[in-house]
Amino acid sequence: MAENITYTLHELVSALDSYADEVLRDQYDVSFSQFQFLAILATEQPSDLSHLATCLGVTRAAVSKRVPSLVAGGWITTSDDPENARRVMVSLTPAAEDLVRLASADLEEAFASMFADPRLDPATTPGALSVTALNAHLNTLTSILHDKGHC
């Protein structure tokens, strides 16, 4: 465990991603990386590849590389942008919309259940935050990053 917030956050995100990947593979046979792509697209659709790349924090080439397998898997569809023939737009299929809805709820439940651990109880652990307070802080941090131009 690190005492530096940068390392602690990185370690936490890495562990959460790994846990989410395990849950998603076991219950839905998709990776967290695939789910993250679909979940972001669900909030941004239809979207062009460049915008998705920005939101995912990867290159446009990395997004382009994922598209064929997601199309073949029945998760997304592609179309030409009527305003720009060189731009490819992507959207979720109904199956992907269902996956995002169901898997999001399952992940929410899985992560929320971790807060039942007595080490996180604000009544007995000095400095512990309630789930509501922690979520509020994380949402505020996310808003700050969005204000700085990050998806």
C-alpha cells in the first residue's frame, strides 16, 4: 500500500479494473476493456472514432483496431457520417445496450458490496467516508477533470 495519493489511486484503479474484468468475463464473457468501450459509447452515441479515442484515453488507431471485432461480435454498428464522408460513426446494437445496462448494474452491486467491509465503516474507522460521501468526492473529482477538457 502506497502513502502517496498518485500511487494509491493508480493501485486502486488497477485493482478495480482487474476485479471488474473478472466479473464481466465470468458473467458476460466480455473483457472490461470491451465493456468500457461499449459503456462509454452508450453515453456518447453515435460517436466518431476520434471522440471515442479521447474519451477512452487511447489513440484513434487503437479504437479503429477494436471496431471490427465489436462489429463481428454484434455489439456495435458503423455508418458513414452524412456531413463528412471520411468520418466513421459507431453506435451500440440493442444487444450491447442490454449488456451495458445489465453489466453496469451487476458491477455497481459488486463494488457497493465491498463497502460492507467493517474497515470502511465510518462509525468505527477514523477517517472512513460513507459510500455517499466517497461517491460525492469522486464525482467532484471527475467534474474537475471534465472541466479541464477530459472525458
